[in-house]
Amino acid sequence: VQLLTDSMTPAIRRSAGSLLLQCAQKTPDLADLVAKAGAPTALKKFFTLEKESKQGMLTGIMIAGTLASFKAVVARLVVDSGAAQPVIDSIGHEDLDITGAAAWAIEQMAQHGELITGALIEQGALTQLVDVQPRVAAQRKSLELQRKVKQATKAVIRAAATSESLEPFVDASTPPNILKHLLRKLEVLLARSPKGRQSFVTSGALQRLQTLKQTKVLDSMTAINSFFPEDVVKYYTE
């Protein structure tokens, strides 16, 4: 694990990364050992050293995603160590192979629930996933890439714990395929949270909701509007 941070010999550092990835992929117990040996913390420096290397970045992202895939406690280690931030930043990478790997890794982290996903959203995961959608959609032959980004986006939205974390994305600029899932999740969150409904108004999200014209989201719009007094909704509609 210490060799991941070797700044003098890139070949040794990358070999160490490849070996740790192979170990982590074998069994959950081996992944646990790799994590407990300090791999999440070492990964943060590894990403810094490998930022100009496609293969190095892919290896680091795969290690982070693999470690996070088995246990919530390990996924939390990855996020808390700072190793998740370079993965999140890599979603918008110019190399789409790195984008796809990063999206897959984020899905592995987000599957463990609200606590971890809340931290991912705070670090910009959902913003990156939303922003990369147009570029990914243009890759019509890259169905696997589209699937990875879509699955990661849905996983993050599905595990969001608060409506406040999703409010910025209630916007006409958000792609319709994402808005559909986003508003369905907001239906659930707003229904049970008076504080969330208050924030939804004061943040401007309720007002922006009225500007959405996509047919796919009309039912969710109606459901969300029903949580608020009719005169308030009417005020933002006119």
C-alpha cells in the first residue's frame, strides 16, 4: 500500500496499484484488508501523482470503486479519506473511458445509502453527473458509457436523504431523463418533511418547478405542487 505513494518510481507505483486492485477484486475479505492497510488514504496521493496518466487514473478509480463496492464501512473510508473527490472530478474528464470508470465507482459508493451519498452530493457528484450528460448522450455508439452514467445518476438520486440536496437540479437545464427520477424522489422526500417543503419554496425550487415543460415530469410536478397551498403555487405560476 505504501508504494502507491512512491513519487520517485512511477512503474513501481503503478505495479503496486495493479496488484492491490487484483487483490481487492478477489473477495470482500481481501478488499477489507486492503482498505484497513490504508489504501483509501494512499489513493488520494496516488491520484495526484497519476493525474497525467490514463492507466494510472483508471487503476486508482477501479481500486476506489472496488473497495467501496463490498461494505458500507469501507465505502465510508474511501469517502472520508478524500479518495472519492478525485473520482468525482474524473466524471468530467476529457477521456470518456475515465468518465465511465468514475461513474461506475460512484455507483458502488452510493449503493450503501444516505450517509455516504449525502457526502458524495456535497462533494459535487450529482453536479458532475448532470453536467456530463449531454456529452455522454452524444456518444450514440457508447451504450456502456451511457449505462454507467445513467446508473450512477439514479443511484445518487435514489439514496439522497434530503430534498435540499436535490433542489439545485430542479431546473429547465437539467436533462429530462434525470428530472424524471429527481422529481419522483422529491415527491417522497417532500411528503414527509415540512422543513424540506419550506426550503423548497425559499430556495426558488418551487418557482423553477413551474417552468418545466417536459411531458415526462408533469405527473410529478402535479404531485409536488399538491404539497403546497394553492395560492402559493398560483403565485409562482402566473
